[in-house]
Amino acid sequence: MRRKGNRVIIACRKEKRWVINQQFTAIKEEFKGKNPRQAYRMEQKIKDRYKPHTYQCKDTEGNIIGYKKHIEGRWTEQFEEILNENKHKIKQQH
């Protein structure tokens, strides 16, 4: 006996396949209609959707940090440094 989750996954895959086929059909029609600029724009939109993203930053020594908690800690350090610099500048002006 199949689980309901498997049916949902299969339905989503079918829907995704249908949407992609519709997009490719539209691109073919643009090429046939001698409108390649619009076809290339449509193609670029399809490609741009699936860009993998990585979240990394550098610590104070220049090493690359990849863990989310370490990145958040680095951001707090950096903002505290910036805010403390501004406090010292304001005190020196008065």
C-alpha cells in the first residue's frame, strides 16, 4: 500500500513536467514567429530560477566561514565594531 505522500510527490513532478513543457513550447513558438529576442529572454528566466546559493563570509583572520551560526556571530561582531566606532567618534566631537 502506498502512502499519501508518494502520490503528492508524483503529482508535483507531473505538474512541474507539464509547466516546463509549456514553457519550452512557448519558446519554440517565439522562434517560429521570428522573435528570437523574446525566446532568449524566456529561456534565461527558466535558467535563472535554479541557481544554487552558498552562504559564506570571512572572519577577522580572513578564513572562510560556512556555518550559519558562525556567520551570524561574525555579523554581530562586525556590527558591534561599527557601532562602537560611531560611539567613539560622537564622544570625541562633543
